Amino acid sequence: MSVLTLDHPSVQQVLEIAEELVRENKVLNIRIIYNRAKHRLRIPRNGLLKIIQMLIDMQILINGSHFTRDTVLSNEIRNYIYEIINTEIGIHFSEIKRKIDTISEISTGQLIWHIEMLLKFGLIKKIKFKNYTIFLPIDIEDQLGIIYFLLRDEMNRNILRLLVKNGCMHKSSLYKDLKEEREKLYYHLNVLKDNDIIMTKEGDEDLFCLVPELEHLIKTVFKNSYIQTI
């Protein structure tokens, strides 16, 4: 058998059998998929086992599920959740629930189940950040996801915009430009510093700068169309 990819004809034939089971409203059972494929397709036993294992490893087939990776998004609510997570990068559970509540009355338990399905099939991922569980597109690095999460907060965005525009700034200058309560500003400065997004210059604890290694990432995030609209 030639090198296996998702586009390989034999792989597509096995997937068609899995999707046939889904259309029959049957739980995906790897043994049943194997037996149907063995009787219907002209694929050697070892090659068939290799295809099925590849699809399992890629989380396209999950034993015991009612879905394949291609059909899991056929549910309207689940597809909407998936689109939210891919558009509003760094969103957390409570925010997803508020958005879902505007279009559908589903329970918290149902929402958790839909999200777990997306996680199970490797369509999204989650990371822990302080007391939050953040949901991310599967291809977003964790550190970048945290930057997106922090930029969902208006004060954090305003601080970082000033540092992107002006370079290093003293605390007093940030206070003057932002016109916010000192305690609120200092709290957000500490949050950004504690999470290694900004830093202070050696010898001057009141001079704040972007962490140099993240400057390009932060500028990239600011170009995201969603961040520009919030």
C-alpha cells in the first residue's frame, strides 16, 4: 500500500463506511467498521488495520461515538460554538454560555457536552489560566492564547496599545494617558508583568516595556479583526 494520507482512496472508502454507520444512527464501533470494510473492500488485513489505527490516532474516528470528525459539526449549536472559539480566540466558558443563551436555551450541562465533543475530536483545545479555562483553536500556541485572553480586557488592550505605539513608558505617563484610577492601572500592570507580557527596566521599576520576544506576537494579535472590534 502506498503512503497513507486522508486523500488516499482506501482511507476514503473506510471513512465512507464509518459515515454510513453514523447515518444509520449507530454508535461507531471499530470492530464493526473493520468487519464491514473487510467484506466490502479489497484491502489486505494489515493495511486495513493500519488505516483504522491512523484514523483513530488523528481523532477522526473515536470508538463509541455517534460521530466522525466530519459529522461532529453537523449539529447547529456545536458548529456555532466551534465558530465562536475560532473567531473569539481566548474566550472562556462563561462568555461562551452568554453568547449561546442569545440563540438557544441549552443547559450548562448540554454546553459542556458540546464542548467536550469538540475537544474529543481534536477540533479545539483548552488551557488553564489562573481561575479560567480558556478555549482555543487547535493550532494556536498556548502562550499566544494567553495573550489573546488578556487582550479581551479593555484596560490591558489600552496599556499594550500605548506600549506598542510609544515603546517603554513610565507609570506616570501611562496614568496620564489612560486617565484611569491609579489602583486599577497598577493592578493591570502587575497582571501583565506577572504573566511576562511586559517588564520593567533594570534600575527603574516604574518604566514599563513590552517583553522583546513577544513584541511581534502582540502586534500580530492587534491586527486580528475581532480584537479590533472589541
